[in-house]
Amino acid sequence: MAGKGGKSLFSLSTLLASFFGAAMIAGAFAYFNYKFSEYKFINFKEFVYYEKNDVFTPVSEEYIVIFYSSREKNTMNRLANLDLNLPILAIDYYNRVRTNTKTTTFLRSGTNTSLKFIQRFNIYNSPSIFFIKRIKDSLYKQNSMIRKLDNLDQLEEIKS
């Protein structure tokens, strides 16, 4: 009788181990799905931005996106003179026109596009910064968390 008791205990522990193993796999799957959905996508065919009067077409594999307010003193000039490791897409909350520089592309859009952008990326502060990376053609994926900058001087810290 002791043999049967040991065998049934063994079966119960095998069953519990299988259950916990399946639960751990399901938990890992849910976690990675959550992490994947945490970062958003932007398709520049759907989100139409303008450089002066021309429609913006992305050419680089990666960009630094800076959402800012041109009403903050000297912001546009500081962004124009920034030279970081990646090209910069500067998106102005107030959609003011500015000539692009070698390192910074100034973008503007219609109100609907601006609102969709703010909602998609949950942007609550200005200036905010994040990175995007091309997935294919004009589809880019957010490649970092969105950071709120206290001021544009903090961008020099990113230049490492």
C-alpha cells in the first residue's frame, strides 16, 4: 500500500509541476506581449507631416523624436543647432515653420494629426523625447521610453 501512496503523490506533484510550468509560460507570454505593446508604431503614410510646404518622407533607419513648444524662448534655434548621434525630428506643438538644418528636421502637421500623435504616444509634457526605428518602408516603431526633459540642455547628456 505504501507503493501506491507514493505513486499517487508522485502523480499529484507531476500534475502540479505541469500546471505551474504552463502558468509560468503563459505569464511570460503575457509579459512579452505587454512589453511589445508598450511601444507604439507610427506610419508616416498615415501621420502626414510637413517640412515647410513639402510632405515629410523618412529616409533614415532611426530618428530621435523631440516634441516641443516653439513658444519656449529660443527653443527652435537650440534644436536647429543640436548635433546628436541620430537625425532629429522636431515636432512643434504650435506648428511653426522653420528651415531644416543638417541634423534637425522641423515638422508640422494638421490639428488631427497632432492630436493623434499626442494620444498615440501619451505625451503630456514638452519637451519630450523618444527614439524610433524603421520596421519597413514608412512604418517606424518606438524604440525607447518617452522621457520628459526639464529643458533642452539635457539633450547633451544623450549624446554619449
